[in-house]
Amino acid sequence: MSDEDIDTSDIPPLSEEFFAKAELRMPKSPVEITVQVDPETFAWFKAQGETAEQQMAVALKIYAEAHKAYPGSQVLST
């Protein structure tokens, strides 16, 4: 599908006020770590077709985001 084929008629145009309040937020650089993973889990990630490291990072991010809403969960800063 090309951009021209997308129906955006239900999306209102952005106002000058929107752009006046807009902030540029750049993604943070990833942190490299070493972690031990059991062979079966690593084999499953490797079998998914993309790099195992990227998929594991996404899985950890999803897990962390899902658990932020629970009382008692803490975010550790370094």
C-alpha cells in the first residue's frame, strides 16, 4: 500500500499550538550487558528468524512495561 492509498480524512490537521508545545525526544542508547540464558530459551529465540539479541531485548521491554503498573514494582536507575 502506498501513502496515497491511505485514507487520512478522519484525522484533523495539527494546529500551531500543537507544534508550539511539541518537544523533540531522542531515544536513549541501549546498554550492553552480559546475561546468562538457559539453552532452551536461547534456542527458541534463535529459531524465530531474526537476531536473538534484538528479540530478547524487546521481550524484556514488554515484560518491564507490563509490570510497571503493579504496586511494589520499582525501577532501578544507575
